[in-house]
Amino acid sequence: MPKHLLNPNKWIDLYADYLFNYTISRVNDKEMAQDLVQDTFLAGLKSMKKFKGEASERTWLISILKRKIIDHYRKINSKKGKAEVRMIYNNDAENEGDWLEEQVADPFDKTAEDTIQNEELGDAIYNCLSKLPEKQAEVFRMKTIEGYETEVICNELNITASNLWVIIHRARTAMAACLEDNWF
């Protein structure tokens, strides 16, 4: 006999505020947090038959919500991966790498100023990369600059895919702040 039972009629009253506060602290976007909580309730309704009663209703809903948040960040990161800008990080043309951007510049419309800016950006990126904790820097370099697949990075560094995406998120956040302070 299961220790805990589900009562979806009371989920909103009992858990909506808690789940929203949990989510907003992780996605920092009110509308997205509301959508993720709503998606959690919907997923909970769809998978009620799988509930074994071993965990409390709230714990079960939080575990669903955590997966929704991870999926949210995976979706964001996969969209970023579709647009690449090729640029030179060093003065050495043999050491090229990719930098993911929201918008892609026209590669055929390069001026001398663009080349200088790319070199300056490359220097700023490596400067900011050197300020990251060692593991964040290594994961960021392997994934974003060198373009290694997630599975390869996870195997080499002995981390899970979820851990990789958390590290990447933290590294990108730190890199963005550093670049904003030191390059823009």
C-alpha cells in the first residue's frame, strides 16, 4: 500500500506558490516560471498512474519541475548552438574556434575594423576564461570553443549531462559579465 496519495484538485492551493518560488529563483523570468509550473502540473496529471506513493506529493511534483527546468535550459542552449560565428582568437590563423552568438554576422562583409574587433574579442574571451574556476573554464573551452559533443565532455571529465549544463550555464553567465566589464 502506498504511503502517499495524489490529490490533483488541491495542487494549485497547496503547491503553486512553493513551486513558483522554487522556479523563479532558477530561471529569473516570471512568465517562464509560471509556464514551467503549469507544465509541471500538466505532466503530473499525465503521469499520475506512474506515482508509486513512495515520496510525498510535493517531492514528486518538485522532481517533475526540476526536469522541466533542465529541459528549459537545454532548449535555450540548443537554440544558441544553431548560430555560430567563426573568429580568430589568436593572431595565429591556425588556432581558430567558434563563439556562439544570438545573431550571425555576414561572413562576407568583413572590414579591417571587424578583424581588429574579432582579435580584441578573442583576447578578452581568453582573459575572462582565465578568471573562471578551473572546471568551468575547461568545460566552457571544450563545449563552446572546441565544439566537443556533450557525451565526450561528460566521459572525459566524469560528469553527468545535467552537471555539464549547470557548469556551462554558470560559465556563460560569468563570461558574459566579465566581457561586459572588460570588452564592451
